[in-house]
Amino acid sequence: MTNNSPLNLYSFHPHTAEVYTAVHKWLATQKDAEKYKSVRYPGGDQRKQQMEDLLNEPTLKMAAAQYNIFFPTHYFKVLYTLENIVTLEKICNWFTCNPHLYFIDIGCGAGAASAAFLQTTLSLVENQDICLIHPLYISCVGIDVNKGALPLYNQLMLEFQKKLIPWNINLEFTLGLGGIRENILTIRNHLIKKREKWNQPCLSNILMFQSNVIDMLEQEHSKRRQEDKSLIGYNVNSNVILSDDKWFADDYAMVYKQLFEEIPGDLMHTITIGTSNGDNPRVKQMGAAIDRIFGSSRHQFESVGKGTKSLTFKNPQNSYWENNPKDTHIYFHVDVSKITSVKLEEDQDWHNVTSRDNLEVAWVRARKHLLKESLCDEVEIRLFEKNLERNLNRLQVFLVAYVKEVDHEEDYISYPFPKKISQARWRGLSGLEEEILSVAIIQKLGNKVAELRGSSYAYRMTREPGNKTTEYLYSSWFGAYKNFVKDACLAAEKFQACLIIRADIKSFYTHIIQDKLISLVSQELIESKRIRWLLRLLLSKN
């Protein structure tokens, strides 16, 4: 991942080094950034004031100075967190299961956190840790209150796009000036549009970086509290001021909760990294607030990892520290959390359909059905069966991650089948995965259909005496036929001059309007948007 020595010395990957240098070259052409490299690292008696000027002055020159001085430190802290706490294996699983990922970089500054994540992804693809069957799609939102930082972030993302394109990684990014509060509606709408564009019922995973912004968030919160208190000077009673004494962490955790609940998302990972070891208490406050605020809404909260960490890195070329012969050693506090949506936990239909037990039974029934078809790909069945455990696990993982290719649409073949001497009907040879998924839905939700049309004798679900599952999905057709004839005769005898007729609707199936069928199923049978997505996927090619 990084060019580390046996002593775990971090250094820029060649791609990152080239991007970092390219942005410096761009800054050299910007009049508003003139002499940014002459800005010194704050020190001496005026250190505090100098640091505030450097961090808070909203100009391109000061943002460029931050890029020159602080970018390497912030970059390596995020890189360490991704490698050792989130773990590379987890990131590989995200992209292997679902090629779409959305992340929000709060206090993006010059883009250190975004750069670390993009470099991590690129390195995994280069090393073939992620097997690219389809292109990767990464969508990023960078948010910062400093308007001078956003042009830098924009340029950094443009440079990384050039590095990612040859590896079939598509990067899209948008910028938001202001804090998370001011941008929450814009981010919400952007997330919803991305979900629709990616054709997913929900976003399976959202990453939220809060790298080195704890101090900024606390300052924003304190500023709002001071503004509230300033009203008292105008003879306003403090009791009538709509305010509270919450910590800044509660304030922002509530905003994150609002965003998570208003967009269709399953999981969200929050990564909070302090500027220094001194941020330890405040980072802990943020982690505790996220736990408290999300937990109160029955969302599942899990602490992935937290604590004070340390690392050593080689000072990069073209940075403020390039002539320092000593490697830089830093301490920092990090907190990584995972939140699972309560809506996902409560979607029982989806859990029933995607459960391993249900998929195993569906495999047995789909296999029996396919082997009885007029045209059957026995080779595909045997190959699937040879690695049955792995293939069923892959199918389940792809389902949970809403992978569009889970049903292998490209394997579908249509062929004519004799209907009578002069006419044929079209039939389809489906991929094995599609058959398994279809059966998985039917055997869990099929009884709901039977309840709606209790007078029908066709396609009645197999009853399971003694809870013993059989390889037959439906009751025997011959038994159903005999029951139909018997009941029809008894019904006819009750009425004089009664006739039983047979009707056939020409080209019935080929004229089904799939959208209306999905709408009817949604209204009558299924509330789960995830099941509706899967049904639409299975029906869309027929």
C-alpha cells in the first residue's frame, strides 16, 4: 500500500507524489497564491495567533500554505487508519461486492483524506487485491467552510482522476462551501440522485470522513452559542432564547443522524481523526455522541476501532519539510464507527429471501426444475455444484450489496418451443443464478400470492409436512388437475344448464407491462423496496 520499510516507515506512493507535485505546480501559476511557500510553520510566543491566522484565513494563499505544511501529516494519518483499523480486506470486500461507493469529506481542506482513500483504492486495484469485473464508481463530496481550500481540493481531484481512469476507476466529485449544516439538503439530494443513477434500492455503504476538523466543529458550535448569548445584551431574557448547552459533538451527531435517515442507506462508517494527541477528549466526545444519538433511534452502532496511534513517515519532496533530514513521528487519536440502519434490520422479507438456508433450498429446487426443462445447460449446473459453498456465498454477498449483475443477465437465451403443428412459443433459458433467486423469492413470499387467489389450482406451494422441506416447489400438477376437475363437476351440479368453458388469452405473457406488474406486487404483497428492486431486476429482461 505504501512504500514502507521494515520499520514501517510511511512514504508517498509514486502516484500520490506526482499528484502532490502537480498541484504545487498549479499553485505556482495562481496569482492569489503568490509566496505561499514563504509562510512559516507557527512558532514562538505568537504561535497560537499565527496558527489561527493560518487555519482560518479564507484565502487561496493560506489554503496553499496549509497544503504545503500539513497535507503529508493529515494524509498519512488517514492512510494508517484505512490500512490498520478499517483494514484493506474490508475495503476489498466493499468493492468486490459493490462497485459503487459514496464518501463525504467534512472539512476536506486540500483533500488529504480523499487522497488517502483514492490512493488506497488504486493500490488495491494495481496489486489485483480487487478483481475488477466491472468498473468502479466513486462519488465524493468535499465540504469546507474555507472558500480558499475548495479550488485546491478541486485541482487535487482532477489530478487523481487522471491516475484512476487507466485502471477503470471512475471518480466523480462535488464541492460544498460551508459546514455540514448548510450542505445537508444538497448532500441528501445528491445521494438520492446517485442511488437512482446506480439503480440500487439503497446505498449499501456510505463513508464519512472527519479528519482534523474536530477543533473547527467545536469552534463553530461555540460561536453559535456566543451569538445566542449576545442577545442578552439587548435586554433579552436568556430563558426565551432557543438554545441549549449540548456539547458540539451532540450537535453534529444529530445532523449526521438526520442525513442518514433521510437518504436510503444501509450502512454508514464514520472516521474521526484528531489533529493531534491533544484532541483525544474531543474525538472521544464525538464517538460517544454518535453512539448515543444513533442508538436512541434503534440504529445499530458498532465501534470498529479507536485509540491513540502513532506512525513515522518520510518527509515528501516539494513539501515544507522536504529538507528536514529526520523522519517525522506523530501521535493522533482516531475513532471509527459503523452504523446499521434500523430499516435494514426490520426488513424481514429481505432477510428471509437472502438467508443462506433459503438460498440453499432454492438451489436444490432450481436445479431439479432446470434439469427437467426441454433445453438445459448441464455444464453450468455442474460447475456451480462443484464449488457450491463458494457460489452460494457469492450469490448471498452480491444480493446484500445490491449488485446489479447478481442474476447474470447476459446468460439469458430465448428460443422457440413447439406449441402446436403450425405455431411455436418463445421460452427462455435462464442463468442458474436467476433461477435460484426466483425460487428464493417464491418459496418465501409465494404463499402471499396464494392468499390473494385462493380459488386458483395452479402453482400451489408445496406444503411441508412435519416441517420437512422437499425438492418440489409446487404441489404435483396432476393432483392439482384432479382436484380442479372434481371441484368443477361438483360446482356444475349445483346449477341447471351450467357449462364449463376453457379460455386462452393470446400472447398474454408477452404483453405484460412490467412496471404495472411491479406496482401491483408492491401494493398487494411486498413493502420491501429491496425485494421490489430484485423483482424488477429479474423481470426486466423477459
